[in-house]
Amino acid sequence: MNQALELQLKQQIKLNPQLQQSIKLLQLSQLELAQEIQYQLDNNPLLICEDSQNNPETDEFNSKQLTANNLISASNLTNTNSHTQENYWEAIPDQVDFKESLESQLQLHHLSRKDLEIGYYIIENLNESGFLTLSEREIANQIRRDTQLETDEDEVLAIKHLIQTFEPSGCACLDLQEFLSFQITHNRNLAISQQRMSQLKILFNHHFQLLVAHQYEKIENKLGISKDKLKTLLSIVQTLRQRPNDYRADDSVDYIKPDINFSQSNHQWQAKVNTRELPRLQINPDYLELAKQTVKTDEKKYIKDKAQLAQQFLNSLAARKSTLQRIADYLIVHQKDFFEKGDIALKPLNLITIATALDLHESTISRATSNKYCQTPSGVIPLKSLFSNAINPEKGGEWSQTAVKHQVQEIIKSEPSQKPLSDSSIVSLLAELGITVARRTVAKYRDALNIPSATKRKQLSTIL
């Protein structure tokens, strides 16, 4: 093989650090942005947080221009005392992982080293719902392979039954079928007769697939009970938990703060980017004064570099707010009817349309609206929910997918319970409203709304 030198020319797009930071901040949510600001405050001494009590306009960022050229002569910056930002993240309680909670409860029992090891393996193989992902035999084989401890299935089963009594109760059940049977036996708050308990055990242990398939007539024949008694059993089933870690999952709070507030004042709709709870930043004037006094080149360079980074961050924050405000101003005009009437009045809108109107790139709109929430009169909703594609615009007119879903839901709500409407009937009713869609489209929207088919709705109406 002959070696040779070869000269190639190619074009390559590279983003400068300022643009990279602007893109990063643009796609952050309100809480993520607060974390990023805290990180910058911790790592850049040239950035300080003003006291919000002394600055009533807390929703404005201090974005005074400071460049490397005017660093030493930047005496126009206000000389204020540096204040330590209160870290409000400490107010959010730490969420204890349910596996850690189970291990703590396991350690409270006086168990042998072998039994503790079995318990740890069982807990480790639980999924987020609290179900056991491996059988007792597989866990025993895993322990023998990893620890050389002779373990049989009965030992694993014994520790498994112990863990099932921990909180949340029922963890380590293999599946929903076993978990429902466990609740019937161990739930002390379930006040039912022995006869109904026996019927439920038979239902869960021998006819569970019929229950899943809603084949109620077959269940009546198998159990030898009437429709009313089956209805009573089903009402008990509805009170049972669907997974061991269910209520723990509900207790964990996903903290959401709206990035944009849509409100009405004096019959005029207003859109405002929410920055009131974010700290107000400025360049630290003490370091600027220090830069004037020091004669060391390396110290001046350090302050100069940190000042540039601080100013870039302030500029990126200002750019983020400006972009979000432009998007919000457009949405408040385009979706005015939605804010007043709800989902049924949501107009079709896609990223390309708003990008063209604001003279921005589609990817910029996508980043700015992703992972964002907005406060509306009907509550806090994802900002992306204000975007919806049009339904067959040539035939269906200005109807968005969200509005059509709402119409489908309202039609089904008003249908006779004993004679549910088929998807074809719903298509006909939508056509009377000027909405032209296919039957499969109605079926897709119905599934998205978790609404069963007409046949299953009729079956449920006869039971419930």
C-alpha cells in the first residue's frame, strides 16, 4: 500500500458557544431553567442574584451589555451588594424509592444472611409497578450462580411472602392475577362475606381471562350466580388496586410551573412569559472593581473570561424570553376562541405555520414549545396542546384533530346507554356538523380517548 498526502476541502457548520447555549436554554422548562441558573451562579463568580424584595420588577432579566473591550470601564453597572440566592429546590421533599423502602423494612427483621440475600434479590427484580419479573426458580438459580449459596424455590417463596406484607403491600406478586388474589386474602379493610371472598378467589384463579375479556355471561355460568351478584363482585373488583406500587406512584409529584401565562384583563387577552419566580441576575460589580485594581495579568484574564461567559448567559436568557414571548403573542391571537370556549374551538396550527409567520426556523419553534406548560383559564396544559393538525382541510374545513376528538367524546356521552352508537353512526353525525372523516379515524380517536367500542359499551351498560 502506497502512502500519500491528499488535500480536501469541505464545508462544515459549527455553532459558536453563544448559539449553543441559546439553543440549550430555549428548550429548557421552567424548573430546568431554574436549575441551570443555579448552576451558573454556583460556577461563575461574576454572576450574582439580586434581592427580589428590593427589585419589584422580578420578571425582568438584567441584560446590560458588557463586553471584553469595556470590562475595565464598565462603571455604569449599579454597585449593589451580593446576595445569596435562596435555593428553593430544598423545599421540594426527596422522594424515597420504593425499593429502598422495602430493603429498609427487610432489614428490620432478624433474618439470616442467606434470607437477607434472597430478599435483596427479590427486591432487585421488581419493576416500577412492584411486580416480580422473575419466577421463584429463576431467582434461586440466579442466587446460586452469583453467590454459591444453595437456595431452593421454597426458600425464595417464603421470603417473597414476607416482602408481600411490607408497605406498599403486595409487592413481589408475579402479575395482576396474583395481586388481585392477594388483596382479597390480605386486605383487612375489605369488608366482604366469606361467600363473596370464595367467589372472587375462584374468579381470579380460574376465570381471570374471562374477566379480562369482559365475557360476563360466561362468568355467570361458571360461578352459577345471577347478573346482580356478578355486578356486586365487579364493584368489589373496581375498588382493588391495579398494581402494588400504584399509590406510591400517585404520591410522587411531578412539579410543573407554567412557562407562559394566558389571562384576560378588561376583555383583552394577554400573554406573558413567566419569569417572576426566577432569580434576577446581574454582573458582580465587586469583581469589576477588583479588575481595575489588580495588576496581575492572569487575574485580569480570569475576570474578563468569566465576565464574557456571564454576559453570554444573560443574553441567552433574554433571547429565550423574547422568543417565547413572540410565540405566546401569536398563540393568543390565533387560539383566542380556544381560551374562551375550550377544546372544541381549537384551530388547526402546525409548527411550519407559526415559524413562517414569525420568520423563525421550524426547529426553533419546536425547541421553544417542547417540555413547556402554559397557564390558561381552564388550567395548566402543555404548550404543545395548542398545536393540532387539520382534519381533511379540503372537505372538513377548519377543524383541528383536538376539536374533532372533543366532538366524538361529546357525541358518545349523549348517546343512549342501551343503544350505543357505532363508529359509522358517529361519522354520520360528524358529517352533519361539517366534519368529514373516515370510520377508522373515529375508531382511532375513540381508542385514544380510552372509550371502548359500541359492543363493549353495551355490555358494560347491562352490568353497571
